[in-house]
Amino acid sequence: MTRIPEKDRHIMEQAIYLPMLLTILNRDLLVIKNSSFKLKQPYIELVEITMKTIQSELHKTKNYMKSHNMKIQETKRDDAFTMFLFLYNGYEEYHNYFNPRLRNKVQELLQYYLYKRFTMEAIPKLIT
């Protein structure tokens, strides 16, 4: 049983997903810049604006974690799972994440930040 409330666990998971998302977007930005697109600039701007938004979210997440005595560390990784140590108000909890689940969640967040956040279907997700 976890001692971490759902809201705080969600924030700690954001501290896992958002850096992964930034890494992917950085790689994609390099691919776009080196591609043979005739009109690269709109794609570059879309990725850069998205990265700024994610960096802002990550900054808020880290500030919240710092002010609420929360930390997260990757402890072990293999082909199937990645283990993280969650430090929450003096408590230590190990959480094991299935790597395809991490990839799928990062893909879902990528879709959200690139275009879904601008649609009406994203509004209910912001409320919950």
C-alpha cells in the first residue's frame, strides 16, 4: 500500500514523463532540422513552442516537489521494467514501471502537448 496521495503520485510521475518527452522532442527537432522538408520552419516552431510549454510544466512540477519534500530517482532499468524510488515526506517507496507503459504514456502526452491541448476534448482532462 502506498502512503503517497494520488495527486502527489501523479505529480511525481510527471517528473518521470516530462523529461522523457523533452528528450524525444529534442531528437525530433534535430531530425526536422536535418530533413529535406521544403518548409521546415513551421515544424521547428511547433516543436520549440511545445518544448517551452513542457519545460514550464516541468519547472512547476519540480517546484511543487521541492516545496512538498518529494523526490524521485531511477534505481534500476532492464529490458522490461524501470524501477523508481519515490521519496515522500521521509518515506521511501519503490515503484516498478513496465517500459512499454512508460512509452505509451509519453506518446499520449506527446499527442496532448502537440495538438490535443488545443481541442475541446482536452478540456475535461484538465479539470480531472
